[in-house]
Amino acid sequence: MEKRIKTVIAIAMALIAMSSLTACNSMEEVTTHLTTSNIADNTQKSTEIKNTIDVNMEMPQPFEMGIDAGGDENDGFYLPFNSIINGIPVELIKLRDKAEVDNWINSFPSVSYAPSNISEYANIYSFITDFSITKDEAETALNYYLDNNLISYEQLNLIYSGDKELITKTFASKYSIVIGESIYCPNWIYTHSIDDYSDAGITTDKIDMMASIYSDFTFTEEARKAFEGKLSLYSNKTINIKSKASKTKYVDKDDSLCEVIEDEMEDVADEDTVVDDVVEVVQE
């Protein structure tokens, strides 16, 4: 029996050797076939995307520093919610001891660390909750805001509803991804790893959808490319974030030189309302 097994193995080895010789003679055909197959195309595409970014790299500073760095237009990058939540009216702040309020504000890290929950930074909801502001107190203090529809009774009622998930969904910035009670602003996406995306339950579809409006921000070219690389790696497809107000030159049908401005973003207030007496706590 053992002799028979050895004989079978010897025959198999001989057949493999013959196949190897045949394969060598037709290597070009095999290579061509694999290159044109769907499997090879998908593998190559995946490799190209993974080569666009070092997964362990530290992300560069997203924006230029200094006077001409963009200012308020990049607030949506850092702040998870719209101004109804982000701002704390001074009338509410005056309801509690100033020193205590200051200590409370200073107890939070800078928003540059990207909070992922409404309770993790200083805002109207966390202020009302942490300082036990009653609804009657709030309505009296916010009388001017309510009368002038700067905040509606429906919005105030929702803030006091205790339904944190609904509050998060309702007041989220258009730039944020909401999953249950968690919220992920662009800065969170920018500074966290793709493993963190997966752990948070952020789907590739969500990333694809949000990436298009990330072009609203005035990223440096280095930051834009690094962000594109990270999102492309997670999505396993090429993600493009366009430079804001980028300029392209082309020649029209009459061969005259024209200059067009692509994606010139207008500053639209959408649901956000700017109120002079509302304090937005943004710790740099």
C-alpha cells in the first residue's frame, strides 16, 4: 500500500512538472488574461487606493493659520450642531453664578478634539442640563428670542423633552453624521482613523454622501489630499474633495481664453441664525 501511494505521488509530481513547463511557454497569455479579468481589475483598484495614504500618518493642520485663514466659514467643520444648540444665550448664562459657569466651560476640552455627543461640549443643551435650568426659567430668560422667533417654542420643548436621540437628529449640522445619540462632525472624521469609522457604525455610503459637501471648507491643499486619501481608503473608491473657489482656464469654441470659477460657494445661513447675544463657546 505504501509503495502504491509513493507511486501515485511520483506520477502527480511528474504531471505538475509538465504543467509548469507548459505554463512557462504561455506566460504572456496567462498574464494578459489575468490583467483583463474583473478580479485583477478590482485588486489593482484596491491597491491603488491603499497606496494613496499612510494609515498611520498624522493628519496635517486642516486650514491656514492667521487673519486670512477663512474665519467663520469653517465653523461647520468643528461644531456638530446648528446655532440653536451651539450658542448659549447670555440671558441663560446670567441665571447662574459666573464663576461656576466659567469653571464649567473650562472643564471641557477644546472642540478641536471633536466631541461626538451633545453632552461633551458647552452648548445650550448641556448648559440647561448640567445647571438644572427649569423650563420656566428658560422661557422667561429667552422671552425676546421666543417672541422674535429666534428660537421657537417647539424647539425649546424638544430641548426639554429628554429624547437625546431626537434632539441630536433634529439640531445636527448639515455637515455632521448622526448615529443614534452620537454625532460626528467633519473634524471628527478628519482626525479619527478608519477603524474608528467602522467602530462607530459609519457606513461607506455615509462617507460618500458627506464628502461632496466637505468641499465647502477652505482646506489647505495638503490637508485636502490627505483627507481624500483617508476617505478613499475607507470607501475603497476614489473620493474627491474639490478646492473651494478653485479656478480653471479653458478655451471656448471661439478659441477665446475664458476663466471659470468652479464650486464658488455662497455663504448661506440655511437653518442657522446669527444672534449677537448668543455665546458660542469655541475653545481653540
